[in-house]
Amino acid sequence: MPRRAPNPNPNPPPATVLGGEHLLRLDAALADTDRLLAAAYPGDAGTRQPVHTVYIPADRCLPGLPADWGTAGLSAVENHGGLPALATLLGLDADLAAAVVPLVDAKLRTEPIEDLRLDFEDGYGLRPDAEEDAHAVRAAAAVAGAVRAGTAPPFVGIRFKSFEAATRARGVRTLDLFLSGLLGSGPLPDGLVLTLPKVSTVDQVEAMAFTCGRLEEAHGLPPGRLRFEVQVETPQLILAANGTVPVAPLIHRGKGRVSGLHYGTYDYSDSLQIAAAHQSMEHPAADYAKAVMQVAAAGTGVRLSDGSTNILPLATPGEVRTAWALHARLVRRSLERGFYQGWDLHPTQLPTRYLATYSFYREGFDAAAGRLRDYVQKRSGSVLDEPATARALARFVHRGLLCGALTGDEVVRNTGLAGPDLAALAHPHAAAAGTEPASGTNTDGATATNAATNAPTEKVR
């Protein structure tokens, strides 16, 4: 009797019962969900985000302003012992200070302002129409001239007046004049940023999106070219009268044009009747609003910015040191909470902005780089990192690289990842979609593109 061949697989897997027809039904049932996730939650594009925004009254913008701010910041520090002394005041140890101080010094000499906003709102006030018209035209000429001369910050634009009834016509006219003047001098700069303040309802965002579309049509711009930041300065955007959270749907009903959510410290605090002495970026009410903003923006590609402190490093030496320590602590606090951008109101805040920012990334770099290297090389280390954690580590290092806190050479040396590989690991959705994330320091001045959902029909006609 012939011998039966041994069964090579004595324990075959059980037969499946859910076949292709079932998967087709699932695909059909979840098609809307798939489209929503792909369109409304594309993730961060991995392009450069400025570490701060500087607001200047529109009539005070003069040629060479960024360089003047850098010089003023360095001069203020020199009067108090220089950057090394300031680093010591902020609690940086000797090794960290030795690494950070030269980088900050170079930054203040070469690119002291990353994002400049010419302000026609609170910092400018109410002026006669003819005067604001003239300043809008002059602001456009100043930006165009700086772009041609190569002296413009990577990001630059205007904050016009709000779409509330009392200021709507003036805000629209200033925006119209500025863009017309800018386009009359050449193409729009890649880093153009428009800021819509004091937003209270989703309707105001839809009205701004509609306005952008009309301006694009009038000037022959490609659809979607004009995008804008929304300033979160009113409690109605955090909690509406009907109990909803408008800051979440406004991102999606902005037709992909909302690029950022910026927290407005003092208008928001005043709306809640918080006493002036207690209005702060770290008030519990501020933290609540920013937590809501953070959840609303998660996964959408819309960037977040914290607000400002109005305690400036001026007056007596003791008051200067106290204000510097406060500003640096608040910058660090924002970074730790996932707000990678904030506002600066005075040149003397620039040294602490960059010292706090650069030390944040450099302090965490060695540990993040080691874990990244272990993950990429599939080596077991003291921490078992999952893909989501690896993305977070890569994003941390990538942000440090783009803002200038880290150099490309040390990133490659410590992680084994070159710029493009690091960017792809940090932002896999952008890489898969063919949206090339920035891979090196200060290489991309363009605002990230967010393909938000087209959902509810535009109300403004």
C-alpha cells in the first residue's frame, strides 16, 4: 500500500466567509467617510511654519524694518550683557547655551522676522477713508518692493478690519486696494498671508471665502490661490448660542481657504470680562479656548498660533529681565502644548523668542534622534516606538530643522535620515499625495495648502 505523503500544513487556516461582495458593500457604505477623511483631514503639508508673527501698524512699515528690528533686539541684549548672559538668565546650561547663542545671533542678523503682518485693525485704528486708502496702496508698494529687493520676510501680508457690520466695508476695501496694488507690481509673493480678525460666526468665514473667490476671478488668479488666517478672539467662535463649536465647521466651510487659527489673547480675555491684570496666554480660559482650537484643527492641515504677551522688556534693568524671563517661559509653554507659532509685539522680544524656540528643539534633539535611528534601523532600544510615535519624533526634528534650531548635517549624523527622508517620515500623507514637504532649513516660504471639504453650500451670492 503506497505511503501517504505527510501534510505540509497540518493546521490549515480556517476558511474565510466574508468575500469580495461584502467588501464592495463596505466600500459603498463608507464611501462618504473615505471622501471626508481624504478631503477634510489631509494632515499637515510639512511646509515651513513661521515661529512667530510680528504685527506693525500699516503706516509704520518702512524699508529695512526687519533688519532694524534685528538690530534693535541685539542692541537691547548687548546693554544687558549680551546673548550669553540672557541665555544664563533663562536657565540654559553651558553646553546648550554654547550651541544656541551663535544660531540666535545669526538669526537676528539675517532673518529676524519670519512673518510680518501690516496691521489695519487694532494696531492702526479708525482713520479717514482717504488716509487708509493711501496707506493700503503704500503697504502694497512696500511689500512688492521688499519682495523685489529680496528683503521681505518669508511670510508677509495684512490684517484688515473685521467683517462685523461697523467695519466690513472698510475691511473689504483695504483688502481690495492692497491686493490690486500688489498684483500691479507683479505676481503675489509665495508667502502672502491675509488675516481676518474678530471672527464670531461661520458665516463671516464663508463671506471671506466668497470675497477671495471674487478677487481671484477679477484678477485672473487660479481658484484657491487666496487663503487666510482666522483670528479666534471671540467666545462665540468657541461656543455658539445653539451649543455648537463654530471653530470646527468654519475650517471646512472655508472652502479650503483657511490656513491658520490664531488666538487673540486680549480681545478674547476682554470678551470674558477677565480683569486686565489677569489677561494672559496662560489663563485657564485661554487654555480652554486653545484646546478647542487644537482639537478642531487636528488633521486638517490648518496651523495654530498662540497669542502674545504685552509685558515688554523695557524700563528698568530689573523689569527688562523679568519681562524676558516671562516671554521665554510663555514661548516654551506654547511649544510644549503644540502651538509652534506666536505673536511678538516689540524688537526686544525677538532674542527670547529664538532662544526659547531653539533651546526647545535642541534640548529634545538627542533623545528624539536616538529613538528615530533605532526605529529606522529596526533596532530595539529602551523605548518601543510605534509608527505614530515615530512620526511625532520625525515631526519634532523636522520642525527644528526648518526653523534653524538644527542643522542638516547634525540631523543626518544623529538620525541617519537626510532631509527628504525625514520629511517623508514626518508627513507621510503629504509625501503619498505628492505634496513635497520641505526638507531643509528655510526652504519653503509658501503657506501650506489645505484641501478642505467643499461641504455646505455657500450662503453668500
